Amino acid sequence: MTEKEKELYGPLLHNPGISRRIFAAVDLLRGKSMSGVIVTATDEEKALNVAKGLIRSATRDDKSFSGRVAKAKGESLTPQGLPGVFEKIKNGAMIVTQASRLEPETAKVLAEQAKAHEKDAMLLLLDTDKRMRVLLHDNPELAEVFSHQVDIENADEDSLVAFGREYAREREYSIDDLGLLALHTRIQSLSTYEYEVTTDDVRKIIDEAIENSEKHGLGHFMDVLRRKRYDDEDMIILREKDFLE
């Protein structure tokens, strides 16, 4: 996976469940067989980044890919205009944002065109999970085409914690259950409407916890004597107290 792809996916790659869905979506798009993928998130920009990452990953070694990627809002598409759109994106891709705003007739034609162009176009629908479920329920023909979903709804914090856990392991540390809860709390305390927590922030939190764990004291000395400071893989265990500010 290229650095650009990693950047587009962000910490989601460190969430095992989501990363599996991402890799499965890439395989589906690469195979171009009923290749419709749904990406759901409350943040449209994050969903868009994942969609771009999926297209980039799926076309990395595809010499037939034209490089054309159309992006349109669901409400802007019409039944009459869709055939022309598919001609323009032949051997390319289309991302439909706010997909729940597709009119019923437009959704029907979109499904028909998707089936007709399944070998030469990649399609991705974006919206929130709740709205997407309503769209597919009301338009079952779309559900036949868009059968795979990458749901990043409420996944960011879990993904950041998973990233932190992996980063700690790279430094030969593990984190116990209470430590993971403390890491969640630290991430929540940093996250605001104005600021989005990054992997760099998580690295700093882990580095601080490691520094705290290395402060020699009677408690840690006793832990060493009792072998409570190490896990079964002989990694030093980061505990709740190590994450306290």
C-alpha cells in the first residue's frame, strides 16, 4: 500500500474489522463485477477520503483505468442524464455523495446502468449509515448492485486506540484493559468540534505513558519482583496509571 493510500485511509487501517472491509472492497472494485461499494460516515470528507483510497488501491496496477473520476451529489443526478454520465466515466469511476437524496427513478436507472457497465466503471455511494439503510430499503434494486459496505461511522476513536496499541507493540509494550480505557479517555479529552485527534497525538500519549512507566518507584520495583510488569510475550505492560496526566 502506498503512502498516499495510507494517508487517505488514516488510522482506519489499524482497525481490524474496518481494514478487512477496505481490502474486500478493493478486491471487489478491482474485479469489476457488480462493482458497487457503499462508504458510510457522519463526516462526508472522511468518507470521501476512503472512497478515493479505494479507487486508488483498486486501480494501482490497472492499465485500462482512464483516470476519470466523476463526483456528484445524489440530488443532482437525473434518470435522463445518467446514460451520458456512464459514457463519460467509461473505464473510470464515479462517487455519489449524499446518495440518500437520489430520487426513486434515478436510483432505478443508476442500478440499471451499473449492471450494464459493471465491467468498465467503478461506483461508490456515500452517506450516513442510517440514511443509506433507508435508501437501500426503499430501492432494493440498488441493494443488488451495492452489496458491500465500508462503515466508518463512529469508528475513528476505536481506530485511534487500535493504532495506539500497535504503536506500543512496536516499542515492545502492551496495554492492559484499564490502560486501553484510559487511552480512550485521553483521546476523548483531546477531541473537540474544532480539533480532530490525529495519530501523532496518539503517539505522544503512548510515549508519555511509556515515560511514566519507566519512572522507577517502589510500586514498579514490586511489580518487577512479582513479574506483574511483563505480559506473556515479555512486553512491559502499560497500565491505567501510566496514562494519567
